[in-house]
Amino acid sequence: MSTISLNRIQYLFSKYFIENWKKDLSNFLIIFIIGGFSGYNTAFFNLSKIIFVIIAFIYAGRIFGMLSYKPKGMNYLLIPASAGEKTLVNLILANIYYLAALYICYMLGCLFGDLIHTFIYGVVFSLDSLRYALSFDYKTILLLLLCESILIFGSVYFKRKAIIKVALYFFCFFLLIMIVDSSLLYFFTEHQNIVDSPYNYTLAKSFPEGPFNLKYWDIFAIGGTIFFILFFWVLSFLRLKETEV
């Protein structure tokens, strides 16, 4: 199957929704209720966003979860569709369908909570909670997609407990970054004490007129994020192709 067939892609989507619509609906209902609490009481906003991200990450980390079990994995690999089509469908499910559905349910929940709060307390209805729900910026979305792309690769690479293993790799990676960062800071400051914290500095202060202009740093960071998102998508495809073989 060297070409992409819309019929096979449609079949994969249909198969997914037939098998998983109840589970997805229950998760959407949970995020709707959580959004409702956030709209009713703004103290729940931060907690609700954390739960939102956790649910999205769990979904991405289990998108190829059927490969963890031999009978389900064999049935999935024997579906008459190419590895590219299966990867494309799962990327759309994880990065577009599920995130969009969670986000819409979260916003509707916030709106519903606002209405309940207005009805109970007799205050003027406002859209403050909805504005807060819409406060995701493109950097946050890119970071979310990057983490999801790594989790998707982990779900097809690791046979069991992919989310836990990816989380451990994340922890070790950031621990290494912190150690290297602290060592470099200690070296370049010539062992002087830093006020409050070793991380209490910015590139703008360290290099006020140097090449590390924050504007260009943002462009570099965004470009690097997009590159690694695509990189892990390609790795997921190659790993699935290897698994099929």
C-alpha cells in the first residue's frame, strides 16, 4: 500500500468511533463537569486546566495502546491499511479531534457554571470564566503538541506502561538539564553567590546587547518545537512500520 486511500482512512475512523465512543463521551462529560466547577468558582481554574492536560496526555500516551496486548495488536496490524494511514489517523485523533473536543466541552462547562453561579447568587452574568478558558496561547499549544508527540511515540515504542516510562525519561532529561544548567551558571559566575536562586536571571540581563536577543530566541524556540513535533511524528510512523514488519 504505497498510496494513501481515503476509503481506508474513513474505515479506520469509523472503526475507532464504533469501538471508543462511549469511553470518549465519558471523558468529555468529566471535563464538562470540571469546566462547570471552574465557571461556578474561579478557584478551580488552575486545577481544571491541570486535569485537562492530564486527560489529553493519557489519551496520547495510549493511542497505540492496542499494541501492548498481542491479540489486539495483531488484529490492529492486520487491518488492511498502511502504517502511514494508521499513523495519520491516530495523529489526527490525538492532536485535533480529542484536544478540540476536550476544549469545547471545557468551554461549555465554564459557560454552564457561569450560568449556575448567576442563577444562584443573582449576580450579573459575565463571560470572565469563558475568557479565562480561551486564554491558551500558541506557545502553550505548541508545548502541548510536543509533549503529545513524545507520548504518541512512546505508546508505539514501548510495549507496556508507555506513559510511566515516558514520564521517567522526561524526569531524567530535565534533571540532567538542571544539573548542566546549574554547573554552567556556577562556572560562568566564577563561584559567586546568586541572589535568591541560581535561576533568578534572564538571557536579556545576561546578554543585554549580545546575540541572545529574546525576539530571536523565541523564533528559535518555536522553530525547534515544531521541528521536534514533526520529528517524533516521523519516528512514530517508522516504529509502527518496523512493528508491522
